[in-house]
Amino acid sequence: MHQKRLRLFRLLRPLIHFGIILLIFYITYEMRLVSDFIPGVHLDIPLINIGELKIFAVVSAAAFVVIGWMKKLYELNKTADNYIRTLTKVWLYWFISITFISYFGQGFVFWRGISRFVILFSAFLTYFVLFIFDQIWYRIDFKLQKKVWKKILIISNNMIDSYEIIEKIKENFSSPTEFVESKDLDAVDFANYSMTVALWTFDKDTLQTVFERIRFYETRFFHISEGYFLEDVVYKPEKIDNIIAMEYKHSKLDGRSLVVKRLFDIVWSFLGIILASPVMLVVALLIKIDSEWPIIYKSKRVGKWGKEFTFYKFRTMYTHMSVGYGGEEAEKLYKKLVDSDANNRKWILPKIKNDPRVTKLGKFLRKSSLDELPQLFQIFIGTMSLVWPRPHLPNEVAKYEAWQKRVLSIKPGITWYAQVFGRDELPFEEEAKLDLYYIQNWSLAMDIYVIFATFGVVFKGR
């Protein structure tokens, strides 16, 4: 909970920067209207178009935030590295950009031009004010961060050789530090730590064990070594003082990428709800006419970090045959079908051919994927995402192998990468490999590709 609050707090910073820059432009504009602003020097008051200045101020403020985002001035998981240098670099790029916009925008957007005094004074005042503001902001951020950080666990088989690095870790992270050797890892509860650092070379199994055990916690895992590094994971360099540590991650989705993906989900799920509302009403009426209540089927599924959540979809089975609604008889029928020759996909995820429990309308809804439409609401509120691995039942997840549980490191989705390659025909092992590939190579372009490819799969009736 504290971690989420800290991220939300850091997410407010670019919004406040935006507002500060707008305010500075307004103050500078008012100053420029004073003819004797500089003592002993009389300045002619120019004819400034306030409408054009407002547009320029908004564009300028937005440009600063965008450049700051690109240059990592706004980090959600940590404070910016080398803050003064980063701020100066962002400010310089921004100043060049708004000067370019004001000059080449004359005659197109800004018919009367923007006052050079307003541009120059606003730019220098922006640097000064943002610098002062951020110093205060970082003090508050530091206090909030101290509440987030529980303890730091350092894994090392040679504490003497690791002394210098350990001291630097203590200096950079104001949290209690504990130590453990690799032979004692079995007794460690990683839920008690917000950060784990492995020092020097370990065998692959040891690193893999740690990585798999922290999957369901918000524990960051760093490895400082010149030797062996884990394969088949996402990692990125992190600077701790003058030491480079590799942070092992399950996905590229972190910090700014999470914000981009969440905004993507909100916008498209909202549009989807509006466009699909008439269809959902018709489907609901058809289900009621075709069979008994309820219209919506809900069940417990496993989501991010292995936590269960309630999953909704339009009911496609007869109520008395649905697991969770039909009692013991429905449970017995399900187990009988799973153990029969009708089950085309054994082991983890059964697939029943010509399932007798599915209604005629239900078959159409499944084939067209219209039964999934209620999940647009779950995407909008943040329980699910548009594109991610599909959520599975708790009894199915219990059969996962260790490497397959990595798909639980992110939210479940309404459509998924493996969907476009085989939908339900793929063995679960192949499906899990495709999902992991997607997780480790995520990009917004890949999400868009999966969404459009899903429409192709649905229209082909696969």
C-alpha cells in the first residue's frame, strides 16, 4: 500500500511541474505589462495576444513534461540520477524547443508572435522555481520512501570482501540491512524485505531460486557481479553510487511503461464499453430468453502475484451444469468430462470438445468472443488489462511448474499473445512460452498488434 502511495505521489510531480510553468508564464506576462519594470528604463508595452500566449504556455508546459519523461527526470521507482545534471539537460532541450516553436510558429499559430521577454524570463524563472520546488519535494519523497522500505537483504558468501559495497548500499538506502549466506536461503521470508542484493558469483540454481521466490512480492532483486548472470529474464543496470548493479525483472513494464499501459487500457476499455453497450444489452436479453438466470457468470481466478480475483463473463453454460452454480452434480460432470476422451487438452488446461454443458447461444458467444465483453469493465477499473496472459483457475495454477508461474508477475488480460498463434489449440507449455516471450519483450506496438490480430482470429472462427 505504501509503495502505491509513493508511486502516486511521484506521479503528481510532472503534473505540478506543468502547473508551475503555466503560472510562471502568467506572472511573466503580467510583469511585461509594467512599463517601468526595470528601474530607470522605460519599456514600451507590446501588444500581446493573450489567447496566443495561453496556447504557447500550454504547449511549452507539455513539452517540458514530455522531455522530462523521456530524459528520466520523472522516475516512479526512485529519485532521478544526478538530479541537477538531468534537470539542466531537460531545461536546455526544452528552452531550445520552445524557442524553435515561437520562431517558426509566427504567421501560422502565433500571428503576432510571442514576446521575447516572456519567453526568456519565463525560461530562466522556470529553472530556478522548479529547482527549489524539487528540493522540497525530494525531502517529502525521502520521508515517504522510508515508510516503504522495510529491510534490505544482502546475500553474500564472503562478507569481508563485500564490506565496501555493503557500506555504499547502506549510505544510498536508509533502511535496516540484514545478511545471509546462500546455504541459509531456505529459511528466508522474502516478504519481509523490499530489496534483495546478491553479491558476487552464485550458481544459476541459487539465483533462479531467489528470483522465483520473490515473484509474488514487491521485492526488488539486484545482482552485483562480474561473473554469471541469469538468462531468460529482463534485467536493467541500476547505479548504486559508483557501482553498477543488474536488477532482474520479470517484465519491461516498470515505472513509466506501467503508466503508459494503464492509460492505454483506460482509454480503449472506455471506448469499448461505449461502443459495445448495445451489443451487451442484446446478449444479456438473449441469454435470459435462452435459459435461466444468472446472465453473468463469475468465478475465482488467479491474477497478479498469485492473488485471486473475481472474474466475470457472459454465461455460456446451462446454469445447473456450471461449476459454482450447479453444486456437486456440476462438479462431478466436469471431472467426468475432463477424464473422458472429449478432453482434447490434458494436464493443466482441459479443453472439452462438443461440451454438452454449453448452450446453443453459448457456443456462438464463445466462438465470437462476445462472452468476454463484461471484462471491459474490469479493465477500466484496473483488475485486468487488454493484453496479458489469460487468468486461470486456482486448481489449474496449482499444477504450474516454477518457470510457468512467471506469467503471474503481471495482470491477466482479455486477450493474449498466444491467442494469435493458436488460441485454445496450443499445449499449455507452448502457450506459457509465448506468454513469457510477450512479457519479456513488451511494447505498446506489440499490444496494438495483438489486439488487431485477435480480431482476425475471431473473424476466422478459430
